[in-house]
Amino acid sequence: MKVLVAEDQSMLRDAMCQLLSFQPDVETVLQAKNGAEAIEVLGKETVDIAILDVEMPVKTGLEALEWIKQEVPEIKVVIVTTFKRPGYFERAVKAGVDAYVLKERSIAELMQTLHTVLEGRKEYSPELMEVMMTHPNPLTEQEVAVLHGVAQGLSNQEIADKLYLSNGTVRNYMTNILSKLGASNRTEAAKTAEEEGWL
């Protein structure tokens, strides 16, 4: 199998690539240091599996996942991360991720995951499934869009203009958001949503 590893921490990336290259069924291991570089590599090279970290500069692993599933859906995508944020997991599942697992696993376990996805099956870390079930995202898509505006420092009127809504509608959304997140103001609400991986 041909594998691409996208990871921004060079020591981790090098170690994972070296361990993978020692595996008898891995022919080629390509590297990328962020999501944008992964997309660039996949625009030129054919691989069976892309292993992506979530939080990377320029483009995240989630953005790379979304691009892969739209442009080259035959490539299997495995996200390997330290983050148990339910929002990241939810977004990855919606985008069609093939496996979403935590980094603290052995190379033998990772190889098992790679074989699982090549057989057309999905694999999600049980810890993440538990977090997702006990901590679902309470926000609607429109509320998330409003909070994106808040995170960018936009006023209610600017958010209203951007989303083609009235100022009053944005204020209503903000009231619902504050209530759902138990936040006392819009900045705190955006921070909470970001920490949960919902933005």
C-alpha cells in the first residue's frame, strides 16, 4: 500500500513514517507537514491511504479530509489525533472519514486500522464515540455560522449582512447560543465552541 502521512510535528511525522516504512505491506510512505501540502501531494501522487493529524497550520486535517472526499474519494482517510474534541470528530464523520483514532496506539494497532479501512470498513476510537454521545453539539448550522462571525470579530450587523439575515434574527440566534452554551457573552460563547471543536 502507498501511504501519505500529514503531521506538522516533524519528530512525530518522521517517527511514524519510519515505522510505517518497516512494515512489509507498505510500499511507499509520502510526507506532508500540513493539510495544504497534503492536498498538493495528492494532486500529483496516487496513494491508498492518507493519515492526517487534525490541528495543522495553513490547512487543517479536517479541511484536507473534506478536499480528499470531494476530489479523490477513492483514497481512504485515517485521522490520528490527540484531540478528543467532539466537534472535530463530528465534522470528520460528516465528511466521510474512514477511521478516527487516537495517537497513543502502537504501530501494530495502526496497521490493523489501515487494513480495516482498505477492506471498506470504518473504525472510530471507542473513547471518541463515548465523548460524542455524552457531549453532542447543541448548535444548529446557522448558529455555528453566526459564531464563526463572532470569532472573526464581526458585529451583529456585519454577521447579518454576511449571512443575509436581519440584525434581529442574529440577536435571536445569539440569545439561543448563549443559553445553549451557558455563556455570559458572545466572546465566551465563541471560545467555548472553539474549545469543543464545533467551530
